[in-house]
Amino acid sequence: MAVRKKNNGNKRPQLSWRTVTRGVLQDGLYVNSIWIVVNSIGLSGFGFLFWVINARLFSSGQLGLASTLISSGELLLTLSLLGFDLALIRYLPNNTDKHKIINSCFTLAGLFAIVTSLVFVGFARFFVEDLSVLWNVLWGIIFVIFVVSYMFLRLQSSVLIAQKRSKYVFLKTLIFSVLKVSLPFVLVFLGALGIISSWAIGAIASLIGGFLFIKMLPRLRISIPIIKKMFSFSAVNYICTFLALAPESILPLLITGKLNTSSTAYYYIAWNITAILFIVPNAISRTLLAENARLLTINLKKAIKFTATLLIPAVIIVVFISKYLLLLFGTEYSTHAHRLLQLLAISSIPFAINTIYICVQNVKHNLRAVFTVNIILASSTIGLSYLLLERGILFAGISWLISHGVIACVVLINSLVKKSEHKI
């Protein structure tokens, strides 16, 4: 006599944590994302420690000058990348001419980095008087080395992500971070130059390790056919990446020019704490770009869940402990920057929405949408800050939140409209 099994209706079988964990670790999107997140958390964690140490070793004026130069250097290296950081992730996995691609990207970007940093050294003082220190030969040389070496680090990371070897990005970051954190104690006698020198030396050491992981040393060669093939993608993303970084790099310059270097220090510390919250959307978007475009819908759902699960609780924590968190840097930072930190932390939620949207448009090769969103975000953030900054650094956070908040609302409304039209 046959025994009938109980009908459980539509109930889904319960999954154990072991099954879920195994599924995550076998999923390429999650594994690569996890390593990138681990790398970014390590970089941000050591970066947090780096600025805590520097806030104790140096005056707020010295720290403000160094952070202005570092922000400027990051803007220059983004210009010098020529969009190749994203292009490498997009084209390297499925291309047979891997060495030609790597050689061409490193050669062009390296030459551009040298030229742009030298031009900046020559003209910076005409825009911000405090940057006249770059006319000192030692300052100028170290600044150029910082820009070029840190730019190569970014390209190396893109190569390793494209090869789905993101764990080596973490090892490379570890070398950079440990040296960067240790050296200010030795170089404190140099003042603000000691902060920049620590960064540059750490970048050079990490660069050497990175070439060992990649197992090749790029040569001074350019393949015109390969550059032409990558041009349409890299050119638009070059502009868009520059636009995306422009607000965070230009704001320290504006604050130094309109207020003072101490205000820049307060802003920069708050911004670096907030940057930890940006890790998840930035990491997941890079991994999403490297995955198969045909699986976009499935991967996008996973990306949104992954981002929300990690980001929202972190934002709530930072908002509530902001004042106490900044006490690690000193009482003056807690007094002047805790409200700014709260605003920037809240802005990470619309920032995540916009970042994932931009990534999806990149996968779809909808470069017009990528460009439009980035130029609106950059111009509105910088424009509002320029108009309001004289009232205090808090308005830098207000400008950032308004710009990302409005665009995120538009993105969400547009997505809901398209979804309802699709159902109809």
C-alpha cells in the first residue's frame, strides 16, 4: 500500500547557514565582490588609522595642506587613467592580446600622469596660494612620484579584478597600508611633506608587489589597434570617472581657498570615514561590470540585496556614534565635523543607488546615460558648494546630499515607471 507524502503546499524548504554560505562561496559575483570589499575595508581601515595617527602627530593646518595635495593628486591620477581602469575590467577577460592591452594602458597612462602632475606643480599656486610649496623642488618631485605610482596601483588592481584574482588586490593593499601607517612616525619632522612621502613610499612598495602578482612587467609599448578598439568605452568612462571623482577632489581645494587649511582637515577626516560606507556599492558595481552581461537581471538583484544588507546598518551606526568616532582624531574634529559626518553618511544611500545605476548603464553600453548622470552630479555638488561654502563646511555635506538625493529619486521613479510599463 502506497504511503502518501504530506502536502506542504507552496512552502519552500528551509536553507541552512551552511548551504547559504556554500552557495555564496561558489558564486563568482559574490566571491569577487567579497574580496574587493575585504580589500576596500582593509584600505579604508588602515586609511582611518593613518589619519588618526596624523591628526595626533601633525597640526590641523599641516594635515589640511597634505589632504589638499592628496585630493589634488587623486584627481590628477584619475585624469591620467584615461578610463583604462574600467576598460581593463571590461575587455581583458575575453581578449587574447592581454599583454598588448596591459602594455598600452600602462604606457599611455604613465606618460599622461607625468605630464599632468608637472603642469599642476607649475600652476597650482595661481589657484590656491597655499599650494605654492610645490615650487620647492623636493615637494614637487615627491608630489609627481605620488601621482604616478598611485595611478599605476589603480591599473594593477583593475588587471587583477579582470583576472578574477581579487585576493591579490588585498595583499597588495596590505603592503601599501602597513607602510603608509608606519612611516609618519619616522617622517614627522617633514611636516605636511611627511604625510605625502609616507603615501608615495607605500605606493611604490605595493607597486613592486603588484607586478609580482600579475607575473609580468609592462613594457613601454602602445598598440594603436587595441587603443582604438577600447576608445569608445574608455573615453566616455574616462570623462565620467573624472566627473565622479571631481567633487571629492575639488572640495578640499575650494575649502582651502574659501576658508582655511584647518577647515579642510575637518572636512577631509569626515569624508574619509564616509568613504568606508562607499566601499560596498563601489565594490559590487566593479564586480557586476566584470560579470556576464546576459545575467544582468539576476546579478543586479543579488547586487542590490548585498548592498542594502551591509550598507544600511552601517549608516545607522555612523550617524549615532559620529561625535564619539571623531574624538579619536581629537576634540576639535569632533566639535567641527560631527554634523558634517552625519550628512555624508546619510548621503551614502543615494550614492549607492546612483553607483549601481551607472554600472548597469555601463553593462548595457548606454554611455549617454552614464555621462548625463555623472555630469549632473559633479556640476551640482561643486556648484552648490561653491555658492554655500563661505557659511561653513557643513554646507559641503548639504550640497553632496542634495545632489545625490535628487538624482537617486529620479532613478528610482524612472525604474518604477519602466517596471509598470513592462507589466502592462
